[in-house]
Amino acid sequence: MECYMYRRIQESVEKCNIMKEFDVFGEQKEKSFTDSVYPTEIVMMHLLETQQKIKENAELVPEAFKLFLKVCLWGNKCDLSISGGEDNAQKSSPLEQLGKLEPNILINDSNVVLNHLCSRNFKRIDIVLDNAGFELISDLCFAEFLLSAGLCSTIYLHAKAFPWFVSDVTKKDFDWTLQMLGQINHIAVSNFAQVWKERLNNSSWILQVDDFWTLPYDYSQMETYAPDLYQSLQKSDMIFFKGDLNYRKLLGDLRWPFTTSFETCLRGFYPAPLCVLRTSKSDVLVGLPEGRDEEVKAQDEDWLVNGNWGVINACLKTK
């Protein structure tokens, strides 16, 4: 029903000759970015310093990887669809929040993912993007870290074909964000604004848009309805899916028992090793040990839907 609603909104816009290129959520997404400049500067400065330290000591890579993975996870809290389009920007230091939020990671496969990425010479990593604003910044910082740490040589970034679920990233949002970063007078932000434009030019970053991400099908149907996309993802060494909607589509938006394994719920969808980074904003959740749901519910009645609990959930079976 939600997918249908957003498609009808877009249909109304595209049928108007004057508004064909208009993004009905554009103003809200731009405000989400401008309200998040302070945490953006903090994370990018930390990334710049981390890159310099790693050049001197490669043993720092594992802990740095886990940090930027968690920044990427909790960036997903900034979702305008969960707040009905109301202000939901990241305004405080995300690095200071990581320790406090650590107990709220219900499933944490970060070590499994790191071991996988360090086990061989990987070339391609894909990130299926979710929200614009600070979450996109956290995704780009994670992508930059993966490249600079030598964990891959190419990042494929996947955006939506049109405005979707209020704040989901389109190519227009992506380009606008890089443009705005280039106008911020800050040593790290200015540096990465230039670096990331060059990455797009030299194809170490590749931004792709596919209609499938805004179709009503869940991901177990991708091979049937978007075979070219599925075949492309099969070339990936690791796919990171961001956010609640991607999680729901991976699981078919079905109400599985909380203890069901993630691999079972994928129902055969496995183009490549994958990991989902998601804060919970719907009642679809799997992979928990017996009784864990009751423990969390006792702490937080709205734990399934308020975005305060997250998962780093991987499926790394042999192809």
C-alpha cells in the first residue's frame, strides 16, 4: 500500500507538464541536510584523520571499520518517512552517541563482515542507499573508508529512480549533496567533496539507478522482474542494504517469527554475500535468540517501530 501511494504521488507530478521534474519532498530533504552540517563536519574530520592514521598503521583498520559501519547504521535513524516528513535530522555528534547506542544493536555481525572482507582481495562492493541528508553522508563516508582502507577498489551506489518514501536518495539528491558539500568552508568537507567528485569521474564510485528499487516486488522476485540488475549484483563481492524498507523487501514484508534465521527469510535471494544495516521502524524483524524480543519490549514498548534499535545482519553463505 505504501509503495502504491508513493507511485501515485509521482504519477500526479509527471502528468503535469510544468511539474515533471519537481520533487515534492525536495525541500524537506534539503533541510535535513542543512540541519545536519555540524555532525557532517565531525564525521568527515574523523574520517580524514583516520585515513592519515591508517597510512601509518594498518592494524587500525578493524576498529575503524567497525566505527564507520556503526555510523552508517545509526545514520538510518534520520528517516523522514517515519516522522511524516517532520524534522528528523542528525544534529548532535554521532561519534559521541555510538557508545550509548551499542546495547541497542540487536544483531551485530560486524566481525563476520570484517573477516569476510579481509579474507581475500575484493574488488567490488555495492551499497543500496536509503535516505538523503545525514544518512547519505554516513554512507559516503563508509564507502570512502572501504576504498581508502584497501577493502575494495570499486563502490557501486544504488539510488531510487524518483522521489520515494519522502527522503530516499535519487540521483538528483546525490548530485545536490555533493554540490552543497563543496560549498561548506571546512577542511575535511571541502577535501572529500573534491575527492568524491573525482571518484565518480574515475569510476571508483559508480552511481546506478534502476526502476526495480521503486517497484512493488520484494527482492526474492528480482531475478524474475529485473534479471539485468540481479546479474549485475552477482558480480559484487559484498552488498550492503541500507534501511528499513530494504530490510522489509529482503524479507518479503512478512511477519516471520523473531527467531527465524535471516537466510531462511531471504527465500533464495542471494546474488552475493550481503549485509543489511537497519534501524527498526516496522514490526518485521528476524534472527533474534529465543526470548530476546520480550527482554527488549520490557525496556522499550515501541522498540520495533521507533528507530532506536538496529541490526547489522549478514548472510555470507557460499554461492
